[in-house]
Amino acid sequence: MVLTTKKEIRQHFRDAVFKRDNYVCRKCGAKDSKLDAHHITDRHDMPNGGYVAENGISLCETCHALAEVWHASGQANFETGYHPDDLYKLINSSWAEAWEASEMRDTLNG
């Protein structure tokens, strides 16, 4: 599959993360809430934008806001249980796995 636009790349990332996570918030288990595919490591800090499932986790709005504390604070603060290492563990991934997958992925070729 060839992804040609940023919108297609983002949608492919979201679909892969949601499918892997069974459309459930991986932190609290919420099923009927609006989910977001959260980049565990900021997409600007990963090769090719980090649009790989190894760097994404399905989070409800509440959990997403708590996970964003890490990014918003410039990686100085985090909510307990929402540090990137904790989130990677929830999806059986790691920063190194996410980096490698992102580095190997050509963002224009799904």
C-alpha cells in the first residue's frame, strides 16, 4: 500500500493502533469513549514521524490528557503510570523498538 499524503499516513497509524488495542483505552479499559492514537514518544523526536504501531497507544480523552503532561512539560514531569516507559510496557514495546520500526518505515510506503 502506498501512502501519499500526511492524512493517509496518520489514518494508517490510527487504524493500526486501534486494531491492535481492540478499540479500547489501554490504560483504563474504556470502551465507549472517544479514543486517540497517542504517540508515546513525540513524533518530532522519531525518524519519519514515529507513525508506527510500536510508538502508538489507544487512549481515551482523560488518559490522553494525562499522558500529554510528559510532552507538555518538556519531559520534565509525568503523571504516575503515564511515563512513556509505562505506556510502552502496556503495548509490549519500547523506545528502542519504536525507534527501529520508525527508522525502517518509509512514511510514503505503508
